[in-house]
Amino acid sequence: MTYSEFIKRTTYDTSYITEDDYVKYIEPVYKETGIQKHIFCKRFYKQHRQLVSHPVCMMVSAKPTLELEIFIGGEESVVKDVRMINNVLKSAFLSAWLKHKGDLRTCCGIN
């Protein structure tokens, strides 16, 4: 599977999952597991959603309404902490994904 196929199947933006991320963390797992493309992408998306997206959404929802209104108005600095945590979680997720060969159910307690 190519990077562009992965991006198309998972709908991630290329600025979020970069080609370097794909080559370093995702492609080696794909090649080693031999799972069909659609199943592999679905698993990646689901596990990423559970371990990265949900915590980040929780952080956003915990922000005071005024800060969210300021952000909607174009001021990025009020979500700087959320972006930083998102990057940390994404990095940890990708490293664990590679280490555990794409199966984070046991190590991270997800289904």
C-alpha cells in the first residue's frame, strides 16, 4: 500500500500523518502483518481514534466557552496546549503501533 492509498483510506490530512510517519511507523507494520489494506487502515483508524482523538476531544470539550469562542475567532494560542498534547499522544501512538505490530489492544486496554 502506498502513502497516498493510506491517506485516502483513513482520511487523515497529509499535514497530520506525514509521509515520514508512514514510512517509519506504519508501512513496516503493514508489510509485516500482511493484513488486507482495508482491514489494516480500519484498525489503525480505530485504535488512533481511541488512544489519541478521544483524549484530545476531551481536552477541547473541557476548555472554557470563552476560550473556544476566541479560538473560533481565529486565535490559535488558546489551543496551544491541546495541540502539544495531541502531538505527544500521536508520537507515542505511532511508536507503540510499530513496537506492537499494529495491535495495541492488549498493551493499551482497548478493544
